[in-house]
Amino acid sequence: MIELKDIQSAIVKRLTDNGNTVTAAEVTEGFAKPTFFINLFTNGTEVQNQFHELVNVGVELKFVPAVETREECVNKSEQIKQMFLQTPLGVKDRFLSVNEILFDIDESNLISYFELEFLQERNIQAKEYEKIESIEFGGVTSGASSNIN
């Protein structure tokens, strides 16, 4: 089962492997620039059948440039496209694809938004049954056996 922390770890690895710095979202001042902040949230979960659900996770990347220029944000948007749109993101034993990335500039910071959608097994508790100690066939009772023909 894929969890938000698994997706976040994969995104952090992809960003740092490409020479970027990632700062914890809780830090609001005193951080080194340039850096990325990552915000993940589950947009929705849809039951597909008894055993599977379709999960949609929203990813928001906020890039704070060293020098607050539009040019640095445009260059970084191209790098983000290469990192996430061109190559599927490896999360645990799966590869998740990004189909669309939206960009915006807010107070000289680049905001990138994309969604990851994947199918996974539902977390259903298995019903436990009492172990059969003996069984009766035609009036004859016998003990449970592991050698059933």
C-alpha cells in the first residue's frame, strides 16, 4: 500500500538527485535559498470494487529562488517538467505517471501543481474463523487432518 510519506520520499529523492535542495514545510524563515517546499494531500479516493480503490494525490511544489527573478522561475519550471512529466516517479514497487503540471508565480516564487493517480488494494480486515478441531461425516467423527485427499 502506497502512503503519502512514500510519495514524498520519492519526490524528495527526485529533486535532490537533480541538484535541488528541499526544506521541511514547517520552516517559514531562515532557510537557505534556492529551495523547494513540498505539500501533499489526498484529493480523493474512489472505491473501484470490493478489493481495489483509485487514489488521487495532489502534489504542490513551491520553489523559492535565490534571486527573485521571473527568469529563474521559468528555468526551474523547465527542469520540473523534465523531472516529473517526462519520467514516471518510482514509489515503492510502482511507477506513477504525471499527465499534467500547472505552474503559477506567487510573490516571485514558482508554484507547481500536479496529481498522481493510482489503483491499490483496499485495506479490508480479513474475517477470522474458528479452527475446526473435529468434523462429522455420516455419523463418524474424526479429528482435523492436514492430509485431506
